[in-house]
Amino acid sequence: MAFDNVAKGKRGEALAEKYLSKRSFKVLTRRFRTRWGEIDLIAKNDQEFHFIEVKYRTQRIFGEPFEAVTAQKIRRLKQCGLDFLSRYPHYEKENIIVYSILSITEIEQELSIEWIRLDPFS
């Protein structure tokens, strides 16, 4: 599968949305941008509100997708999440806030998805 980076990112996000939908999550926002960066997906279910970084790979030559998420990226994800919550504070009052990574590998039509919840205090 040959993709350019934009198409690859959209493919990863589409797979992530399908995965979340099957787990009773509703995606509220895609690619939420702030001055600190971008949150790929913001989703919620009955009790949790997730800020999600999606990493998608079509090969493992550079390791697992989640390994590309640096400590700096995690800090930015959390800062973006705080920015979102400052704009829409009712979500924080109603839900448990979770930061996570959806690590997706698709090699020759074989799909592997790992959902990693990040430590909220790190």
C-alpha cells in the first residue's frame, strides 16, 4: 500500500474511529488544533472523555507506531487537552479525562491495534 503522508494519516484516523465506534465511543472532534499542536481525535463514551493520539504504520521497520510518541508529544497532547477543556469546561465536570494513544499497524491487510492509556500524572 503506497500512501502519501496525508492519505496515510486519514487512513489511520478512519481505522481508529471504526475501532472506537465498536467500543461505544462517539468521536466528537477530529484534528483539534491549538497553539501547542493538534489532538487527532477527541471521543467520549458514557463515563470517559478521551484525547487520542493516533499513530499508524504500514510496516514495522521503524518499530511499533506508539514508539514514535515522544515525551514532548505527550506533554503537547496534554496541553492541547487542557486548552480544549478551558474552552468547553462542561466536559471535565461530566467525565473522567483520559489521554491515550491508538497504535495501529496495517501490513498486507493484517490489522493490529493497541490502545494505550497514558498516565495522567506523568
